[in-house]
Amino acid sequence: MEQLSILILDDEKVFRDEIREFLENDSFTVHSAALPSEAFSILAKQDIDILILDLRLPEMDGFAVLEKVKEMYPHIEVIMITGHGDMDAVIQAMRMGAVEFFPKPFRLLDMKAAIKRTRRFIDLNHRLKEVNQSLQLISKDLRDNVGYEMVGRSKAVQQVIDLMRRVATVDNTSVFITGESGTGKELIARGIHYLSNRSQSYFHAVNCSAIPESLFESEFFGYKKGAFTGADEEKAGWFEIANGGTLFLDEIVDMHPLLQSKLLRVLEDRKVRRLGATTDITVDVRIIAATNQDVRGFIEVNKFRNDLFFRLNSFEINIPPLRERPEDIPILLNYYTQTLSKKLNKKITGIDNAVLVAALSYPFPGNVRELRNMVERAIILSDGDKLTVNEFAFAGLTNSRTAEAIINFEETFDLDEIEKLTIMKALERADNKKTEAAQLLNITRQSLDRRLEKHGISLD
């Protein structure tokens, strides 16, 4: 078991010394205190994982200590003990956050087992915290390294970010990204690269549909000087350029069939040979491929190799279109209005209600890229401090999702109002049941409570 730091707060010296000696024999770091004031002094100076807390204490009782500890040090897990235990005390302790409750006397082996169970609980909380922190930092990393960040609160977006984070830790796994144009496939590919151990090496992006067939092989593998007419100097191919890093092959299904077979061999052998050369070059490259087309349909008509697809598709990430996650639209409008108005040196403080009404009814065939371009155009055209629908190029509006079915706007509002109205609509859909509303918003119940307080929303 990994070392834990444990604090024993009990006014009985014999008990403190006995349990301390027992736990130190198991390589735990153990501190002890007879008074709550002594315990809080230790807590202020030491990193404590578990507090073993007696219920009956001088200065203040164990429940008061438990409440204060959970307020000041919520990460500390508390095991309550008492010589006067009853079920009411057990229930109250558990409700206040204790993980275990022992009546005196108890076997030290039972206490050790309780600490072991608590260790698992602490590890789980640490892993969950790391995941949440990672998801928050991923967008910042993408913004700093790529120039954009993955924005959205929908479950679909959070799942994509989680998959990106997970596969980034596996160094050589090939990734296949699918999704419509404008959904952010290259952004995800760059995110995988910058979150991986390859982040200090080169990320090379290639649009397979933009390379003429006659140049494909020389671009892919490079060539030696004199390999063909016009080869006046040596040139490295894509694999050599990205050696040690990541090679992103966008629109992979447009690759010529001959190149598909050669790519498959490179993936299997991890070697390339320049045109005109007689020796191979060993390369260490992670391949991330992407397409906005139905790759399985291409396989069925023999336009894309089945074996290459399965070699590339070790790990697949599908990015859903924006029309399937309308809850992200207000957030994206808010984000791009804030970021692009700063970039364009325009003071935009709000969005007119008609913009959101139109946006929530618009199918966005160009997905997030189209929304971003719309916002940029609107900011350039705007002469005021609020964006109006007149500055947006909405076309082909549909009534499949009327604005009133999602959010009912009655007046213009500033950007901070978007969150408030979204929360109010979620509560309406959930019949004011906060747990269900939090699930609709893809946030925790505690997070919803904080936002309700922030916006002064009362359910009474």
C-alpha cells in the first residue's frame, strides 16, 4: 500500500500511542493530537490524507471538528470513532462526510482494513480530479499551441475531448478521425499531438486531396538528387519531416490506390525509401488520418483498402456535427464574440436576441467553422456594441427547431446572460428538478447550485 499521512485526534493517550505504533509499523506517516486546537495546527502545516477522529473531545465535539475539517480541507477523509456510539451518531457522521465509523473497542486490523478501503476512495477521487483538471487544461493547451480551443459543454464534445486525452497517452497508436467539414478534425489531431510525448517534435499536416497524383509519391517518400528530371537536390518526404512526431493525413480516402499499398507497408515496417535511393530510412511517426466522407462506403466499392483502414483505425474518434449539439451554439457564439472582438479591436458587449433565435434554428452545414466565420463577419460589419441579426449571413433557415422550443428571448442581453437563460430553460424542461437539470446541462449538481446562486435564480 502506498504511504498515507494520517492524523489521530483522540484525548486518550493510551489509544493514540497504540494505534500510532500499529500504523507506523505499516509505513504510514502518523501524527497525533489530544486537542482539536493541536489537530488544526498540524493540519495547517502538514498534508494529511486521513483523519481518525474521536467523537468525544475537549474544546469541541467530533461533529464540530468534522464539519470544520470538511469546510477547510474537503480532500481529507475522516474515520470517526467513539466509545458511546449509536445509530443516530453513525448516520449523522456519514451525512457530514465521514467515510467510516468505529465504536470502541475495535480491532486494529479492522482499522487497517478501513484505511485500505479509504485509500481506494482517495485514489479514485484523485483520478477523477486529474481527469477534470486535464479536460480544463486541454482547451488552454490547444489555444496556446494551435490557436483555437475545443469549446462546448455538450456530452458529445466532452466525450471527444476525453477520447483525445486518453489516446494521446498511448504513443504509437494510429488514430482515425471522422466528421463533417468544419467540425475540427485537424484541431483534434493537433490536440492529440500536443498532449502526447511527441509534443516537442514536428506535427506535419497533409491534405491528401490537394496533392496531384503525379507528385504524390515524391512528396510522400522524398527523393534523391537526380532521381528524375528536375530533381536537382535531395528532398525529404512527409515521413522524414514528421519523424519523431505526428503525420496528419487529412482526407485520406482521396489517396491514390498505389500509395495506399505503400502507406500500408510503411505502417507495418516503419521504414521509407526515397525515390532513387537504395537504402531504407527508419522512421518513428504517429499517423493520424481523417476524412469527412463515408470511408466504409469507399471500402465497399474498392476505392479504399480494407486492410489499410483497419491498420489506421486502431482508435476512432467521431466528431458530431454542430446541428446535433445545439446546446453548444450559445456558448460558441459567446466564445467567438469575445475572442474575435478582441482580435479585431472592436468593443462588442452583447448579442441581440434575434441572433440566437436565428442561430438555434439554423442547420450550420459548415459546422463550427461556419459559425466562427459568421461571427467574424458580423463583428467587422457591426457599428455598435451589440451584434444584431442584420450582420449575420443566415440562410436557409429551418423551423425544425424553433427558438421558442429551446430558449424564449424577449429582450437583448449581455453575454453573461446566455448562461442564465440556458439554466432557466434546463430547469423548465426538468420541472425544476435540479439533478435532472444538471444532467441536461452536463454539469454537477453542486456546480448548478453555484450558478443558481450566482444568477439569483430561486426555485421557491
